[in-house]
Amino acid sequence: MLRLLLLVLVFWTWTSSALIRVPLRRVRSIRTQLRATGLLEDFLRDHRADMFNRRYAQCFPPGTLSLRLGRSSEKIYNFMDAQYYGEISLGTPEQNFSVIFDTGSADLWVPSSYCVSEACAFHRRFRAFQSTSFHHDGRMFGIHYGSGHLLGVMARDTLKVGDLTVLNQEFGESVYEPGATFVMAKFDGVLGMGYPSLAEILGNPVFDNMMAQRTVDEPVFSFYLSRRTSNSSPEGELLLGGTDETLYSEPITWLPVTAKGYWQIKMDSVAVQGMSSFCPHGCQVIVDTGTSLIAGPTNDILNLQQLIGATPTNIGEFLIDCVRLSSLPHVTFVLGGKEFTLTAKHYVRKEMLGNRELCFSGFQAVDIIPPEGPLWILGDVFLTEYYSIFDRGQNRVGFAPARHPNKQ
């Protein structure tokens, strides 16, 4: 009887935990804010060059910055168009921060109370001296962004994501945040969900610690990104420990991870209206929740823009005639032998500029250098239409059609 009771208790321990839901908010991107204020063109012109201010680099001894530019650099486009953020807390008592849950990176960082950048004045800052569970690390870190190097010091503290608690989580406290991008950002920091090899900060990424500390039932997390823009309800969810079958339609198409850094998989091809094909012999693609658009090598994307009738602007964006949307071709991504088709309704981004509606292409040219590149990037334009599942246990990514209410 005692043995049976113990078996029941063990079974209950492993099956009683609920799926952890982290609400995600969808807000206007930095690019949209700049356009609305008439500052976008000046901003992009000023930030084509690296804006890193070298006098801050002098605070860090040579050799302390690990800047592996080819593998883990985060381009500014990741955050210029980012829209989905969620809440976490660090320390005891809890200090709250909004972060991008980014499958295209593997580090956790938030602004430090000692940050010297203008951007930090507009965001919540971590106050280490107020946390009784804080552990000073002492090492420095650097992450390369398109507008410069984010610099900071490393630390460990208690992290809460939804109802999950992670003890002794390594994270970075930024003391210098480059450029004006982070000034306008709605998020405080970034929580990377890529593989450990992608990390700049030594130590386990957040989800690796969740697995090691057995705070999730399954080594799986998934994203549902809604089309809603409501101010009163979540516009998406990150689900930790599994999936929610009510948010997608079967079947799930599974693809093995081909390189354990980014969530990288093989794509069979890309077709426009089923005829014009890109990477017909297959190419590599990363699934990136930190990128809003769908990106690919410059030559391919320029040809694709031409096929969908998009015309370039003087600042590198591509406009589409809003009147022609119903006649635009479908763009199909073939993954694991399965077709994932986007119509113009899905890949065209609409924005209001005053009383005028503008339509922008959801495709962007990005060249990722070898040996990691060339790569395509499936960002939120794709992930809004397809529920995405990231399985660390079997090192695979799953896609299934997302269920969106008709009113979205």
C-alpha cells in the first residue's frame, strides 16, 4: 500500500503542473513611431554607421568583450520592427521588466541602475542593492548590435517568468546601450531563448536553467502571436512546458534543427504564386521571434519584391499599392515537404500616416555572412499565421496553422 501511495505521489508530481502562460503585448514598433513623427529618414541615415562611443569601451579591459560578430550579432532591424513583449521579474523582492522573448539570441539582459546611457533613463533599471538574493559576478560582457556595442556586467539572481521561478539565473546588467533605438523601445531588455552556443554571457540561458531545475514538465516552449491590437487583452502568448491545442489546427509539421545555435532548420524552397522559386535545392532558415519581418539574402529578396509589385523608397523600405492587395500573388514557403502559404493580407503591413494609409512589404533583405550564412529568417510576419513550437528535448521546430478569431 505504501509503495502504491509513493507511485501515485510521484505520478502526481510530474503531471500536475499546469502549462505556464506568459501574456505578450503587441505595440507600435519603433519604426512606426519614428515614421509617425517624421523622424524615420533622419534616424536611418544617422544609424547606418556604427554609433559605438569608444570612450565607454575604455572602462573595459582589452579581451573582456566577447564579440563573435558572425554568429551572434543582433542587427538593429531586430528591434526596429519588434512588437511583442512580455513581463518578467528579477530579484527579491521582485523587480519587474518588459522583455522581448527572442529565439534569435540566448542572453538575458536588463538595464542597470548604474547605466550611463540616455536610453536607461526611459526604462526600468535593475537595482542590485535592493535584492537580497543578488550575487555579483564581476565579469563584463558585450553584445554587438547594428548601432554599436551593448556593454555591461554580469550577475546572478532569482528570475520569475509567469509562475515559474528560476534560481541563480545568470544575466547581464547593461551600463551602456548604444544609439537612439533603445531610447524609443517599449521593452526594457531581451530574454534570449536560443541554444547555449549562441550566448555571449557565460552560463546557462534561461530555458536551459528551467530544464536543469525541472521547473517545466516538458523541454518545450511555444508561441502564439495574435493579430489583435487591443489595449485591454494580450495579443499573444508564450507557453512554457508544452503547447495549447486550442490555439492551432493539426497536423504539426516537424523539422529537425540543423545547427544548435539559432533555431535553424532547412527550408525546401520559396515560391511566388507557385511558379518563381528561390533556393530550389534547399536553404537554411532561422525561426526568430525577435524579428518582425521575413528576411532573406539581398538578391533573392529584391527579386521577390519585384514579383509582388513592391517598389523601393529612398530609405530602403518597399511600398505596395494598397488598392492592388487583392490581386497580389501568394508567397509559399515549403518546409518539410509541406506548403506554408502567405497571402497579401498576411505579408503586407498597413500603417496610417495622418489620414493616409500606407502598405509596406513584410519582406526585408538581410545578408548574414558565412560560415553561418546565408540564412533566411522567419519572423513575426510568418509566425503570426503559424503557431510555432520549439522542442529542446528532440531538437526540432514545429509549425501548425494558428487559430485566429475571424474578427482579427
